[in-house]
Amino acid sequence: MATSGKTETVIGLEANRSVPLAKLWGVQSLNDQITESNRTIALLTADEQEQLLIYNIIKMYQAEILTESALKIAENNYQRSKRSYDEILTRSKLGLTTVTDETGAEAQLASASSTLNRARYQYRNAQLKLRQTLGLDPSESLKLMAPQPVFAEYELQHLTEEALRERPDMKQAREELQQARNLLELARLAQRIGLSLDWTFEREHFESSIGISNLDRSGAAEEWYLNGNAELKSEKNRNYPKDGTLTLKLSLNLWDGEVRKQRIREAEAEVERLEQALKKLEKDITLEVESAYYEYLNQQDQLRSSELQLKHNQIYLEATEAKFRAGLVPFKDVLDAQVVLNQSENDYQQTLHDVYLAEISLQKVCGRLRLANFVE
């Protein structure tokens, strides 16, 4: 302010506060609920991504364990084929074998050697994939422990209810629907009459006001807020009323090109879309849980069958080798029994792998894959 050629400096301090009236009654305002929904949706998205990451790591972890088991089986099969080949060579020197026996033993050994080399490559490849995902050095040594199937008993109805209640994507869908309903409510509020009632109190160097209003900065109606303002300044107030000033302001937007109606229609359409999406997600989750549940039961049956088949083929090979040495069966029967046993050993390890992953998949579709469940 310029006075008599001099400059006067005015110093002031002002404080403002606006609080939703709903908050005074212990209820969140619509705007606060929408903001909270954004935070909740972001956390649920992160939770879903974390569970997917855990699932993928478990799959790679199991792949390394499976390929390690396959490598051990290949090594044992190679040693078994080598012993048979050496035995045939020894017997051939005594004239106790045929050309078919010798070429069969040689072919079996070559096949076992090829399988061993392939198993080594697959094991190393599984090691590299796991360490790459974990961000570890390729040469990092990890001590992996193969989990044993526990044949846990689950109730399908309980699993389905838990999945519909706990899955992050289900929670997110419900939260998005509630957020859309709050946005629809705000859109409807904009059609109401705007009202602002303020009381202002002034003194020489002080001015304060308090009031309630449902007007936003653009003058459109919204939720009710309690507003407060206080100001201290070096400049004197002059001619102020001793009892303060009461101000009432009404606002009604008579025509806005149907912008508010269009906003309501869009909000209603979004609510309807999310309601249908939620119903579809409920059906999809129910089917996913049921499918994972029966796959887990099927893998349990497969494991029991595979275990019995493995024991049978172990006994059969021992019996066939004994019969061959007694001259009761040709050497080809021994080779065939070795092939069958090797396949049974691999099938059993694969089934162990499958039954564990089937249980992990069941946990995943139920929303149970939490890091805390894997840390002792």
C-alpha cells in the first residue's frame, strides 16, 4: 500500500480448515471413502501380484527339484545299463550270449548316456531360471528340500466360501463397486441446491469465520462441510460490526447442458457394469476352485498308483535278472524290464511334483498364497 510516497508493509497470518460434517458423526465422507478405496485397490493389486510371484517361484523351485531327481534317476539308470553291458561282455567271451544280446546292451547303454546328458542340461537350466528370478548369482548354491505330499483333506464348500471371501481380485471387485456407488452418490448430490451459511467475526487486527456449506469451489453442490478460517494481520480493520456478520448464500444451477444428468447416467452405467462383473467373477472363482479341488484329488490317486507301479517294476526287474542268470529268459527281457523301471521312477517323481503343485494351485485359487505360510 502506498501512502504519502512511502510504502507500508502489511503482515498477515491465516489458517483455514474444512471438515466433512459426516466425520463429526464418526462416518467417513464420500470423498474420503473414494480416496480410501483407491488406496485399498492399490494394496489388493499388489497382494494379487505377490501371490502370483510366489506361485511362479514355487513352480521354478519344484522344477529344479524335479530335474535334480531326474538327473539322479538318469545316473542310476546309466550305472545299471553299464553293469548289464559289462556283464554281457564278460558272458560273450565265454560264448554265452548272442549278437542280439550284445547289440541290445550296447544300444541300451548309449540311450542311457544320452538321457543322462539331457538330464544334466535340464537340471542346469532349471537352476539358472530360479536364480535369475530370485536375483541371485548363477553360481549361487541353494539347499532345496523337496516337500512331501501330506494328503490334506479339504471341503469343497469351505474352500469356495473362503475363496469368495479372501481372494484379492474378489476384494478388489467389491471395492471398485463400492467406489462406483459413492461416485454415483456424489453425482446425484450435484443436482441439489447449494447452500452456504457463514458467520464472520472481526476486530482491529483479527478476523475469523465459521460456517457450513455444500458448495465446492466451482459453486456446484456436494457433501456438507464445516469450514473455519482465522486471520491475524498488521493492518487495522475499520467499521466492523461488533456482533459479526451472518451470510447466507444459495446456489442453483438451472441449466448446464445436461452435464450433471450425463454424469449421473455414466455413473449408473458404471455401477451396473461392475455389478455384472462381480457376479461373473463369483462364478469364475467357484469353477476355478472346483476344478483345482478335483485335480488335487486326481493327483493324489495318481501318486498312489504310481508308487505301487514303481514297487512292482523294481521287484519285476530283480526277478527277471535272476531268471536270466538261471538261463530261464533271454537278455532282452532284462533290457525291457530296465526300461520299464526307469520310466516308472521318472513317472513317480513327476507325480510327486504334480500332486504338490496341484495343492499349491488349490491354495492359489483360494487366495491362501501368503509368504507367512512358507516361513517357519
